[in-house]
Amino acid sequence: MHHTPMAENEPPAAPAPAIASPVDPVTTPPSNRLVSLDILRGFDMFWILGMEAVGEAIAKASDSPAAHFIATQLEHAEWAGFRFLDLIFPLFVFISGVSLVYSTDKSLATLGRKGTLVKLVKRALLLYILGLLCYGGFSKGLDMVRWMGVLQRLAICGLAGGLALLFLKERGRINLLFTLLLGYWALLALVPVPGIGAGDFAEGRNLTNWFDAHYLPGFKWDGPHDPEGLLSTLPAIATAILGVLTGGWLKHRPAPVFQKAAVLAVAGAVLAGVGWAWHPYFPVIKKLWTSSYVLVAGGYSLMLLAFFLAIVDGWKVRRGLAPFLWIGMNPITLFLSHHFFNYSKVAKSIFGGPLANAFGAWNNVIIAAGSVLLGIALAWFLYSRKIFLKV
């Protein structure tokens, strides 16, 4: 899986140990964290730790309807439509926006606006550089540099969300959200693509893909265009702004936890419903990050946040969710480790022996699941030693 990531209460984004980059090791977790957000982040990141390979292995091991459903949900929709895996990246961007409220408020109190702005820019630059390194950096020449990727998009969205917090009031952020969503729809629906015309959302025939093909240099993931391309970054910023608005409401509006969870759940259902109602006219397409996709993914993100808020911060259920907390405290570290370390090869050497072979067709499922367990083990190792790395 080439997509999908990560965020912060106080951004725990971290470079892998093999990369020489400035990091800030935190020896103890902050005391005023919204634990449900950490656990939700870990839940989101969990699916990036090799679960796509688990789904693929299950599909090969069994032709049952249940196995087919699981495997289908653990792969991206080919174009229009929505599967579970299509939620993972926008959920991370959304969580990043929520977390920005907490980290930026703290930074404003200690560094002021100018210091906070400098911190936001430095963080975005470092995250962007790490994103370049994930795809080989400049090692293969300028023509093979992937200028727009997962971490690069996170860097841009995080910076945009931070700027919105610093320089816009709540009404301004709401206006920005609507401007991005409606403006992106207007671009794709009304601006004609040379030789094709306007309003065509098919792959290779839409304005977003055309823009990448003509103006995005370097390596592009899908040949002539990239799912994390130039124009599609605009609605991705809207996802971050939605998170910022949610975080601001959570932090600054006094209300009981369960009441907040109920409001988030209802708002999420409404948002997803509006997105699906828009789908026939502006399809839900992850690779274009269409405005309808923003609403659908944002709605599901709000509902998941409501769920975790209720069970973690409301009912205080945490013991069974510990692995998600481990992962959620070091998400970017784990993301980078999966780019620079071959978990699958190690898992095969550990889990691919006689024990795994005894399971026949399910051998590859055990190995793929073992790879995920290795990622969780690293998360536990860092958490148990109270090491939380952030950019």
C-alpha cells in the first residue's frame, strides 16, 4: 500500500532511527492529552502496518464470501466508490487537524504567534523532506523524485491547518472549508480539459489528472498523474480544516463527554449522507480526493472519533485498546520504519517455518499477520520505555 498515514495531540511525527534528522525525544507523555485521539490515531495507523497484505493473503487462502469481503475492504477502490482502506489516509489528515488545535494552543502560550509560525514551517519542511526520502529522494535523479506523496501531503495540510488556526477565526475557517470544497467541484465540473471538455471525472480525462500530467514534475505514482497530486491537495486541506474545526469545538466548548460524542456522531452521519447524496453528480473518488469524498470520509472520521471518545474518555475503557495507544504515540516513526525496514522478510524468517507450513493455504496469512505484529512490537518497545519521537 502506498498511501496512508498520521497526526498528533502534540504531533508525535517522528523520523526513523536510520535517518539523520532532528528529533525531539520526549521521555514522558504529556498529562493533558486527549487519550481517545491517541488511540484513534493508533487504530488508524494499525491498518497501515501491513494489513493490506493480510487481506490479500486471506483472499488467496479462501474463496468464502467473508474472506472476499475482508480482502475487498482492505484494498482501495479502483476509481469511484469507497472501501474501508479508502478511509485510512483522510482519517489521519483529519486527526492531524484535530491535534493541531491542542499543540498550537500550547505553542501560542509558550512561543507566541511568531514562534508558533516558525515551528509550523520547520515541522512542515522536515515532514516534506522525510516524504521525499521515503521514495528515494534524489538518488535516482530529478526525473524520479516523487515531489508529492503521502508525507508531503501531510506536511502541506498540516501547515495549511496551522495557518488557519493562527490567522483565521472560526467563521473564517468555515468559509475556507466551503470555498475549498465548492471551488474544487467548480474546477473539475466547469473548467474544460483541452481536447476533452468539462465535467468528465474519469481517470485520465479530468482536470486534476491533466494538471498533474502537465505541471507536476518527477515521478508520479499512477504514470502520468499522482493520487497525491497538485490540485487534489486543495480538498485534502479541506479535510485538515474539518479536523481543525472539530478540535476547536472539542477543546473549547464545555459539555459532558457523552454529549460531545453524540453531537460528533450525528454530525458525522449528516456529513457522510451529504457526501453520498453528492456522489451521483460529483463521484466519491479517493485518487481525486473529490469534495464528496472529503464529506464521506470526514463523516466516517467524525463517527469514529465519537465512538472512541465515548468508550475511552467516557467509559474509560483502555486496557484492551493498549496496542492502539502504543502505535498512536509514534505513528510517523512506524510509518517510516515500514518504508526503510523489510518487516515481511523478517516475519517470513520467524513465522514461515514448520508451524506456519502446517496451516497450508493460510501460511501466507500467518506471515503477513506476523509482519503486523512486528510493527506492534516496535510500538510497544518505544512506549514501554516512554520514548515518543516527534518532528
